Amino acid sequence: MSIKAMKEELSSLGGSAEGCVERADIVARLLEARGLAESSEAVWPEGGVAGSATDGPAPPGSPPGSPSGAPDTVQGGFMHIPVAGQCMPVPGEGPIHEGEGIRVAVEGCSHGELDAIYASVLETQRRNGITIDLLLICGDFQACRNEQDLNCMAVPQKYRTMASFYKYYSGECVAPMLTIFVGGNHEASNHLWELFHGGWVAPNIYYLGHTGVVEVAGLRIAGLSGIFKSGDYRQGHWEQPPYDNSSMRSAYHVREYDVAKLMQLSGHVDIFLSHDWPRGVHRHGNERRLLQHKRFLEQEVQSNSLGNPHTGDVCMCVCMRACMYH
């Protein structure tokens, strides 16, 4: 069976529970056809970028504009992405026309510190005389609205602080530019479970869901939340409040169902955003420098067990311009 035929068969199964076994089998055959069985070495698309990114729909109403700024003050940096054709307006801008583009700031883990992140992005704009249209955050967003959310976040007690997200949820503050994020492994599990398929967590701040695909200004962006744990990968999403210490953590573990949904995407994806590193990513960067700073990763690097073994499959089966992660 050709790759195209397998994709068509996979798509025809829809989301029914009865199709789960067939779907898993087709995904396995599709990966085998692409030479991406778990035992093989991953090959990354040209132009893959380390970092993070997402694109999302503009929120209802007119979002506030954003001032201008400086790339070296944003932890994850920023990208200028050319856009072909006329597209929907970007917050604070008119319509983008052919030959123009949007500037995307990229942040790794935010840990709820939105005040500090937005201040850095605005300073970047001011210093460089530019406008950053979109901020992408690669997980550990920590969207805690209240004490109840805080108690559903799997972190040591000393790190359970409200930070600043609650201000944006309550309306005390408003995000100065469209912000899109995926979940990581330090999240308020109860809050993000309410938005399993994605949605607005606050004005101008959009969560991509456990998996999601959105488009902003002509950029198509897909995302995968959570981290990989082999023992939970083939389970369903059975967790629900009230959580115990175990389910609070397994709630953010990536499932085969999440990956299978992304594998059904047709057409291109401009940016893929995840919290987990794709398996084998260390071979496509400065591995020596990585291990100098993070010696505890050496064993996983040597055994090729570092990262999510299935994220690379998604990157290869869907045509992507850039892959980004925290």
C-alpha cells in the first residue's frame, strides 16, 4: 500500500473508538514506509529550527497593538517569517500583503512569569524599532487562576507560586501581543483539561490543546503538549479531577491518540511546537556544548533515549518548515 493510500485509509477511520486498533496498525505501516520505525535513525527536515512556535486565530474583538523592540532580550529569540498573499490582520497591524512578513518571538518555558516575558518582548521592540506580532511559548506555561489550580500543578511545594498569569485571566492585565502556547510537564492539569481541544485561557492568550493546529496571518502551526512516558503512551486520556499525585502527572503524558491525530494532517505545516525534545535532536546541534551544561543527559544521549521517539515521526510525515521545542 502506498503512503498516500495509507493516509487516506487512516483518515477514513475518523475518531471512532472502533478504529483505534486499525489506526495504530496503519500508523505503524506508514512509519515503516517512511523508514521511521523506532529502530531506525531519524532524519530531520532541512531548515529545522530549535526553539518553539505556534500560530493561532486572532481573538474576538480588536486586540491591543504592540510597541517595538530588541532580539537579544527575548530568551528564545525571534524570527521574521515572510508571508505570501494577503492574510488576516495581525494584532496591532493592518493586513499583511505579499512580500511582507510577521515577527515571531519564541520563549522556552514561561513558568507563569508573563509580566517579565512581556516586559522583555516590549523592550526588544523598543530597542530595535520593530513590532513583534506573535509570541510562542513551548510549555510549562502554568496557567494558574487560583489556589485550586495551584494545588493541581505537579511541582515541588517550594515552586507552587501564583506568578502572574492570574492577572491576565482576571482582566487586570492584557497580553500586548497574540500569545500561543502548548502545555509541558509543570501545568495546572485541571485547567488545561477543561480545554482539551484548545481555546482561550485569557484575552489574547491561546492554548493549542493536547494537540492542535491553527493559522495566523497565513502561517499554519501545529502543536503537541506534554511529555513522553512509555508506560502511558498507549493508554487513553482517562484522568479527571479530582486528581491524586499520580494522575496529576499522567494527565500531561503524551498518548498515541494525540500523535495519530497529528499524523493525519494534510498539506504543509509551517511551524511545529512541542515541549518534549524530538528523539535524536541532539545529533542536529552542538552536542558537546549541550553535555557541558547538562551532564545528567549524557546517559540518555549515549543510549539514544533522550526525548520523545514519536515527535520526529510527526515532523517527517507532515511537511514542516520549522520544528520548535523548549
